[in-house]
Amino acid sequence: MSSKKGETVAALWATIPKEKICEALGAIADKRIEIGADAGSARVFSSSGKKFYTIKYDEKTSSIMCNDNSSYWTGYLGYPGVAFLMVKGKIHYSERAAKAFKGIPWKELNVKNRNDFKKT
């Protein structure tokens, strides 16, 4: 976001719903994260495997961009970005907890529950 030529304005992410943390852990357990060659980018595949989300991360400024729907439309960083930050060691997580969410068909469940993430 820019306000004047060459001047950057920081945008802050809203707090992610805790339900989406489970989805991020599932992405890690399912090994759906491909870190790019430059280590500041990644692709995170959906639980259905039918699409992927692109992550761009700048270590120096701690800024992150992700093109998933949550990040784009809701103002909070979606599960792909959170999963990326977990894998990069920027957010602590338990591998044991991640294993508990392995193999869950998140997309299918979210559609079934009309994107009511608490129900999912």
C-alpha cells in the first residue's frame, strides 16, 4: 500500500480465528507446503490438492503476502501464510499437535458447513 510515491504504509493483519490455526497445522502435517528456492516464497496446496496459494515473505521487514481468500478478503492472514510462518520458525507450533490434524479434508468440510469454521 502506498500513500505517496516511494512511501510505504504498513498494513496490520487482524487476529486469525483459532479454527484456522488447525487448518494451518493440517497443511504442515500433510506436507502441502513447498518452500521456494529463495526461501522467501512458497506454494501451499489446498487440502483437496486442486489449487495452491502463493506466499511471499520479506525477512527484513517481516512482511508477508498470500493470495488465499482469507488473506485477500477478510483482513486476517489465512492458514497458508500461518503455516508458512510456522514452518519457517516464526510461529512456534507442536509437531504432535500438527499430526492430530493430518488428512482432514478441510475444503470439503468448510463447504459442507457453509464456511462456518467453528462448525468445521
